[in-house]
Amino acid sequence: MTTTVTEHRRPLRADARRNHERILEGARAVFAEYGLEAQIDDVARRAGVGVGTVYRHFPTKEALLGELVRRKLRVFAENAREALAREGEPFGVFADLLRRNAEVCVADAAIQHALMAFGQHISMHAQVELEELNKPTAELMARAQRAGAMRPDVTVDDISMLMCGVSATMTQTGPGFDWHRHLEFVIDMLRR
Amino acid sequence: MTTTVTEHRRPLRADARRNHERILEGARAVFAEYGLEAQIDDVARRAGVGVGTVYRHFPTKEALLGELVRRKLRVFAENAREALAREGEPFGVFADLLRRNAEVCVADAAIQHALMAFGQHISMHAQVELEELNKPTAELMARAQRAGAMRPDVTVDDISMLMCGVSATMTQTGPGFDWHRHLEFVIDMLRR
DNA sequence: TGACAACCGGAATCGTAGTTCACTATAGTG
DNA sequence: CACTATAGTGAACTACGATTCCGGTTGTCA
């Protein structure tokens, strides 16, 4: 239903496949280091390819950013599914999931910046990934709530919202700004 | 000590003073409507002056933004001082201050965007205003804490941080994103 | 009212980045 | 080993938007 055209094409040539990966990794690194204002030329240089090659793989800068965001969301989702399989006190498991995913975030806060700058536009192209993340998260929350360890009135969307706030703290370098602390405040608030 | 050079200059000509105000107001309106990507030309048009005039008053776009931010901070501070003078249950007074200032924020979330985008650079030029806001806020918190109505471990800096998170929610149009809700979560968490 | 300094307007300039394209290189295939 | 569809390259093109500049205007003051 949401299958892309890609699947109908013959497989990429070996060098193309290799470069695709290199570009994505280069982009991740460069955006992590310089933020959104990093240029495509920088990405190309870091990846060791020409600009043209970047554009052969991603039609626009925004598309490239979009793919990076989608990958990040997949990591979040993967962690969530893993947490779902874990044994243990539900609230603790959930809190640890938040901590772990936050850690994934800081790894390159620039992507976070991207999410906020390009905002809804990009996230509209990540519906699937968002869904994939929200499903296990909701289940995890339901468990904690049934166990009476989590406020019964919080929803998955609240979590997105609150974590979005935490990640805002990450990109800010204010005095006394400490996202770890922010996150613990949030976790505390979710508790019973 | 931190007095500006302006004071040492002869007063502005009447038309210049008028334009200064118009530009600031036009900028506020335009940035509120189109966000940071609004152009100086737009500001000029809205203010009913030429671009050159804008540049006569503010050397760069960033400087203009900076002044807007500073003005906003002064409003926050004003509200805080007012709250300080108010009678009543300390925590409630403080919570209402947060609500009121949040309301001031949304009025033009673009300024908020500015704070996050230009980030630390602008806020470095708003030290004075920040101080002016933090002083009464801290006093208000101390009262609530002495009354045993507020968590004793939160600081003024925590408030900046958390409110920064709330304002991130304002600029985001995610599904199920509701900054009022976010704010109430925060207030709840601050409570004893 | 006359003179001039301060001010205004907005076309023109300049720098910056995203994007294209004409040409070259190479993986895959028979 | 040819042959060709794919892929790569980077100089050149473009669009856009901040900033400059100078001829014309206007407040102010004697």
C-alpha cells in the first residue's frame, strides 16, 4: 500500500550502493558537527564523493535530512520493541527506554534541529516510522499504567511532546541547562 | 556600567523616533506571521518604510531580532515583578506567572524560534534582561518553597529550561501537541 | 525663512548555497 | 574483451535575500 517504487527497480550497482551508505554516514557526521547550516558540498567532501553524486541519491537537501530523521526514528522504534520484550518492573523499563532514546538523540542533535526547523514537513514524510515507534511505546505505557506506577492520564502523544521539549534543551547551551536533569524531571512527573 | 552609547547622543529626530517604533512593531508582526524566514524587505513594507531605513536603525537582521527578544524579556520581567507584589498563595501566584508569560510567548512564537535558532548568540546580548527576569522569579520561588508548596530542588535556571521546552511545543504543530497541556504538566511537577 | 545635518528610499550589489548538466568513468553482461 | 546502461564529477548556473549607497527629503534651529 505504501510500498515505494524502488522495489520495482533492478538492484543498484555495487558502487552506487556503497556511495549511498557513505553519503548517509557523511551527512550524519557533518550535520552533527556543524548543524543544519552544513552545506551539501561539505557532505560530499566528507563522504568522499562529488556533489553531483549526492544529488543522484537524494533529490534535495531536505530529502537527505528526511532520510536521516527516518533512520533515527527507526532506531527509536527498535529500542522500544526491545524494551517491550524485556522483563522487569514496567515503569523502570519505560523510563530506561526514554533515557536510551534521549542518548541516541544527543549523538547528533542537529537532526533534532532539523526536525524543529523543517518541522512538520519532514515529520509528515515519517508517518510510518512514527507509527512504528508509537505502537510499542503505547503498549509499554499501558503496562506501567495497569501496574499503577504511571500517571493514568498521559498518552503516547504526550511523550512525543515532552521528549521534544527535552531535545530542545539539548540544542540549547544555556547556563544551567542540563538535559539529563530535564529528562529526570519528566520521568518523575510521569510516575504514579 | 552596561549603559549604552545611545544615551550620550543627542535625541533622535522626531521622524526617526517614530520610524524606530514602527519598524519594531512591523518586525514583530511579520516575524510572528511568517517566522524567521520573513525578509527585511517584508519588515520594511509592513512598517511602511524603505529597507535602508530599517538598516539605519538596526545594523543587521540579527540585531533587530535581538531587540525584539530583549523587549519580550522585559515584558516577562515586568509580569514577574507584578506577581511579586501580589498577595495570595505563593505557588498559585507563581503558576499564574508561568501561564501569563507563556501566553505572551505564543503571541509571536517566531521570536521564540529566533531564540532557538540564533540561540546562545542572541541570549548573550540579553544578559541584563535575563537577570532582571530571574531576580523576581527566584524570590517568588523561594516563597513558594518556604511555604512547602513547591519542590525544594528546583532552581530559576530549571524554570528557564522547562519553559524553553514548553515553547518548543508551541512552535511545533505535531498531532496531539498542546502546549497548554505541556505547561500544566510542568506546573504539576513543580508542586511540592 | 534658509541652511544643514539627519534621515529616508529603494534600485543595485554581493555573497552564499542549492541545484543542474555535459562529460567522463566504470560495473555488469554476453 | 567490447559494449552500454549506470553512476560519478565538479565547474557553472541560479535564486534568493541580506546589505550598501547615494540622490532626494525633511526636521530643527538660528
